[in-house]
Amino acid sequence: MNVGKNLSPPKITPFFPYLTTHFNMPAHLQLYYITDRKQLKTRSLESCIADAIAAGVDWVQIREKDLPARRLLALADEALEHARGHGKTRVMVNDRLDVAIAAKAHGVHLGTRSMPADSVRKLAPPEFVVGVSSHSLEEALSAQAAGANYILLGPIFETPSKLPYGPPLGLAQLREVTRQISIPVFALGGITLDRVSACRENGAAGIAGIRIFQDCSLLVERVKELRGDRR
């Protein structure tokens, strides 16, 4: 029995054409970059975001939780300016709905301690994308029922940044979640180049992470590797 089919997410266009349909293997692997300026050693966050957008990542989530609102807004504005120039990347703001709306970002990403997705729906524009972090099937189903448009599910593999959330979920749990909900699921946590295919095979719409995008010399080459284009 597919529980997810009874939970209909809100209709939303045009940012993510398959948001409201059930699927396991999208034709186009979605790449979701989550920022963390504190892990950057030699580059500025602004340049890293610009490079990611120019390289063709599908999503950038600005996840600088300790920045004051004014600084976060400036960062989002700059990212959106780059995105408009390339016409593809969707810019999300972590947690701060006020900043996301003020910047006219594509949406907001909510954590386990953030405002609930259904409350965000009452305040945000109709086309606003709402993503939610989940660490179990129950959380994913709850997020979908509350109006989330996608799920970041993790940690799938062991990773230092996700140790507080307990042991990794593994590919079997990823497969179970993608089978039971009808919104896209991004695999998060410990994602490396050699694990991307396994995530896709187990239903992930795409992969999300910090280090896989920040810890490389050329982002454009990393994007090509992730998409299997090694020419």
C-alpha cells in the first residue's frame, strides 16, 4: 500500500515541474548545494555560490544560521541576481521565512525546529517552494501532509556533521521513504561521487550536501562528474 498517494501536496508551479507527481527516477538528477561558509578555507561564500550557479546546480540553500538578517538578505539578493543571469538555479533560504520573502527567493527550507510547513503556507506566496528536513519515514509523511514540496532525507550515510541525528538511515530507508511519499526526496549526508548512482537507484530525486560542492577545485567539473558527463 502506498501511503503517500493519499497525501496530496499543494499545486505549485513553475519552479519544479514534477513537484506534484509521484516518481522514483527523474530524468534529470537534481543537485542541491547547501552552503556553509565556516567550512570554506580559501574562498569566499559569495564566490562559491556564484560558481555553483554558473556550473548549473539546480538548488542553492543559503544555510548561514548565525548571520544577522541584513547580512543574510544581502547574500540572498546577490545569489538571486546570479540565478537570474543563468535562469536555472533555485535559491532557498534556510529557516528565515522573513528573509526569503523579502529577497523574493524561490522558497524556504525548514528544519526540525523551524516553523511548520502548514504555517509557512499561510504566510508565503502561492508559488513559494517549501522544503523540509526529515530523518525518518514518519517525519517525511508529516512534512508532506503539512504541504512540503520536497524532503531532504538524511543522514543516508555516516557523516560528521550529522552525528547528532543518530546512525545513518541507509539506502533501504531511503528506498522506503521514496516509495511511500509522492514528493521529491533528496539524499543527504555522506554523499560522495561513488554513492550517487545508489541514491538514484533507491528513488532519490537528487543529492544534497555541503562538502561535495565546496571541497573541490572546479565546481563545473564536479557538476559534470555528478551528472555522469566526464568529457
